[in-house]
Amino acid sequence: MLLFRWTMLMLLLASAVSFMFWVGTGQERYKRWGLKTLKWTLIAAFGFFAVLILERVA
């Protein structure tokens, strides 16, 4: 559980840094990388919480 939380925090931080690079440089590759990172982080988080909810119900 702790490992998952730290992983999610680091991925969200990487996405935020990528967006800051995009704002600072204006290069679209940082924006694309940030959006991809954010998308997959949120998908993983939703999957994790779905498993937790299913464990509580069953």
C-alpha cells in the first residue's frame, strides 16, 4: 500500500514537472508526455481503488 502511494505521488510529480517544462519552453513534447503520464497514473489509481472497493464488498 505504501509503495503504491509513493509510486502515484512520484508519477503525479513527474507529470507536474513535465507541464512546468512545457510552460517554460513551449515545446509540445513535454505537454504530450505530461498528459500520457497523467492519463496512465489516473487509470492505475482507478483500478487500484476498484480492487479495494471490491474487497470491501465481497
